[in-house]
Amino acid sequence: MTDPVRNDNAKAGSPALRIANGIGFVLDRVAMVIAISAVIAIFIALMLEVTIRYMTQAGLGWPNEVPNLLFPWLIMGGIVLGAQRGSHIAAEAIRGFLSTEQLRMLLSFIHLLVAVSFAYLAFLSLQVIQITRTQVFPMTGLGQAWAYSSLLFGFGGIALASLVNLVRVVFTDDPRTLHQPEPEHTL
């Protein structure tokens, strides 16, 4: 299986690019596992609650807290996947007016700015986690910090994805070839 954003025109011999592609591949898979696991766990918990309630006229209680715990992880997993794959909403109009080197400089600046901004947000999320550590869900007894920890993963994941994409932009022959959409997503 290949990396969905790997550029075949890049200088493959570069150790920095090989490391960035490896980190990007791992980040992509971790975010995917987190998002899929969250969806499955939420579905199973709620289905179990509905089944038990239907059969016994009494609920378990704790399955109602599962979406509160896991939905933030689902969202952040998807956001990190989007950042890693370049699948976020982007304005493409200016790219056509720039030379390859101008585009490389612009994309490098953007990825660096995003990496620094989201690394700072990840740092700030540590304070949120600390504040919510004492707040617990009544049925499961799990701290709300568990749900807020998704902010650390999401913001840190976006910062890491931006650094990976920065290396890809720097080492590619043409930055326009990065994050090419699948043919079925184009008009």
C-alpha cells in the first residue's frame, strides 16, 4: 500500500523525505485507526444500550457517555487525516499564477505557520486537560480529560502533518504535484 500523498516526482534519495514519508504514513494510519475505532465503539455501545433497553425496559447508563468520550477523538482523527492527505478545503486560484519556486516558498511558509500555530495550540491543550482532570462522567467514572486529550492529539497531529508536508514541498520537483485529488473528485 502506498502513501496517499507521496510524490513520485520527489527526490526519493533524500533521507529527510524518506523520514517525512515514514512519519506521514504512520500518522495517517494512527489517525485512521482512531477514527474508525471511535465510530465502531460508539455504534456498539449505543446499539447495546438500545438492545438492553428494548429487552429489559432498563438501560445500562454508561453507553450514553461513550459518544461524549469518543466523538471528539473521531473528529480529531478525521481532521488529522485531512491535514495529512491535503484533503482540507483550499483556495487554489493563486497557485496558477505562481512559478514553481514561488509556490514552493508560499507553501513552505504556510506549512511552517500552521505547524507553529498548532504546536502552540497543542501546548495550550495541556492546560485544558489539567483543568478537566477532576471532572468525571458519573456512570463510567472516566475523567473528562480523556475526551479533551483528543485536542492534544488533533493539534499535535496537524502540526506534525504540516511539518511532514513542509519537507515534501521542499524536496519535490514540483509542489503542484503534491496532494493531487483522486480522479473521481475532480470535474
